Amino acid sequence: MRKGEFVVFTGSLSSMTRKQAQALVTGVGWKVQHMVTKQTTILVVGYHQTKLTDLFSESERRTGETSVENSCQLYRKMV
């Protein structure tokens, strides 16, 4: 596990609340972000979210796509 990760959650989380997930992230020393930025390293896409185009504005998608291209990890799972 690497230190200094920047995590964004989107969509519904099925096994815990968003606050619980955020507490887990901060508990391991990672930072929670409320929107995708160039710093974002992990994007957790929650349940029932199938298209990123439905989740973000055009500029947020461009930033997210750039972040993914620059080694951002995209987690698509039911958390």
C-alpha cells in the first residue's frame, strides 16, 4: 500500500456508507477528494454507475481521463 494516494468516490457504495469508506481511506493515510483533479490517483466507481459520461461534467471527464492516462487507478467495484 502506497502513501500519498488521492481518492475520489462516486456512485452508491453497497457494503458501507460513504463516510465509512472515507474513514478507511484516511485511516491508511490517504486523502479523500470530492472531485477528480490532476492529483487524483484512485477513482472508486460505485454500484450502478456504468458510464463515466453520466457521472461528470465534460471538464471533469477530461481531467479524469488525463489522470487515468497518467497512472490514476480506476476501481470499478461494489464497495
